[in-house]
Amino acid sequence: MAMLRRGRQSIVFDRHPAILSTAAIGGKKELEGPLHAYFDELSRDTRFRQRTWEKAESKMQALALETAKSKAGIRDEDIDVLLSGDLLNQCVSSSFAVRDTDIPFLGLYGACSTMAEALLLAGVAVNSGYAQVAAAMSSSHFATAERQYRFPLGYGGLRTPTAQWTVTGAGCVLLGQREGNVVLNAATMGTVVDFGIKDAANMGAAMAPAAYHTIRAHFDDLHLSPNDFDLLVTGDLGALGKEILLDLFRRDGVGIGGVYDDCGTMIYDLQKQDVHAGGSGCGCGSVVLCGYLMNRLLKGKLRHILFCGTGALLSPLTTQQGESIPGICHAVSLGTERR
């Protein structure tokens, strides 16, 4: 694998792992959003007929995995490794979702960057020959995140303008060594970046510097520029974080505005839906990638994208102790052309 490394942080996939199928599952808020047509399944019952919100989130992951398997004609025994994560303590949504599958499992925590991290590692597993088929998956749920990170919903706590709405959704990608219309070309592992932001209701500002560092590393390591992509998309910086990232690149004399967007501002209608700065959560970038972006790639409307999952590495405890919020970003290059 040493020959596939580029620069300090990046790797190229010389075997070009192919995306065999994807699946996107969402809830009521996502059903009402502008990308609703790109989901495989949406439910107005955000409990998904389960007894608790946490069971509902596990159910979403199970549905995403089953849908992706069905679309690819793959069984549990065909999957060599499954990498998944969520926002809850000990990643219980992920482990409970797959406890009856007998699929080799690696639980991940990268906050909202988890889907990009899972996709990167699944690509490494397939490219190295360890796995013929690997699954990458992540989820979040508005109610489970609120219960863990913020006030109980019944308190009616006020949300600041910089706050984001946790997406109720789960996405799954199946990667393999077969031929496919969309392939992984390269990836860049992020470093933890902390600019001293302490406001847990302003995660976009905390994550934007990490996104900047990873995207710059991808450009530098692989000798690329924004012009080499049809779309640069961050996981969920939201409206404010998106503007901060644009400003950071402007200070470098690099304009990315023509090819840049953010999943957190895409998944909801920021004017009509009460989501403040936009969407967030492990499910945000996951469902936008597995639904909307994959659709555009398969239809030829996009040829080469850089998917940059961004995460705020905080916990309720660190916030209560007055700690700042470290950020992380992992980037995966995928498209319809091998590069």
C-alpha cells in the first residue's frame, strides 16, 4: 500500500473500488425537504414503529443495509466487512442494527464525518484485496441526538440562529471489486483541527477550519485544484460554516464558490423549514451522498466529486467542562471516470 500513498495524508485507489449500490432512508422532516425524491424510503412516523427513538435509529440503519443489499443482489454472507457509526454513546445504533447479520463489523466514530471515514476505510479494504464487498453506513436521528447532546425536547429550549437540525436518516454504500458506473479514485484522511470554538450551537464554525485543511491537503497531495471537480461538497457545515469555508479559501486566493456546496444547506429548504443554519448529523452527508449525489452521478450530471465529511468531535461532558470543539474532515474522491 506504500506505493499508493500521496503526500502526507492522501491515498489513491489503483483498483478503483466500485459502488455496487446505495440506499437512503429518512424521516418526516426529510420527506418535506427539497431532496425527498432521492430517498429509497421515507417515513412520517419517525419512530419507525419502534418503542424508542434509539430503536428507530437502529431500524433505519437495518433498512438502509437491507435496501442496498437488495438493489445489488447481495446477501449478508457476501459482505466481508461492514463499517458503520452514529452519534450515540458507544455507537449503539450501529451495533444494534447489525447484531443479527453475522457480518464482520467495525464500529466507527467520526461524528458527522463518519460516512466519509467509513467510505474511505471500505475503499482501502476493497482496494487492498481484503474485501470483495465492503459496506459503509452511518445514521443520525433528531430525537436521539437531542436527548444525548441538548435539552430534553419537552423543555422547549430556544435554538440560536447558528444551530443546526440533526437529520433523521441513514445511508448505506456497498463497495466491491466488480465493474461499476461510479468508482472511488482517491481519499484524504483529515487531521484534528481546533480553532477554539466553544459554542456547541455553532458547530459549523468549529468544523470549517478542518474542512479547509483537508481539502487543501487533497489538492496539494494530488496536485489538483477546484477546476478538477464538478462538485466539492462538505458534510454539514450549515449556512454559517459554509460561508467561513468560502472565506478561508478566498484568503488563499482560491475561489471554490463555483463548484462548492454543503449537504447541510442542501437537504432542507432553509427558507421554508425551521432548521436555522441547516442540517447536521451522521445521517446528513450520508443520505445526500447515497440519494441525491449518487443519482446525479449515475445520470451523468456529475462526473467527478469530492465528498468531504465534516465532524465536530465534542461530547456533552467536554462541553459542560468548557472545552473547545475539535473538528475533523475526511475527503473521498469519486466519479464516473477512473483517474
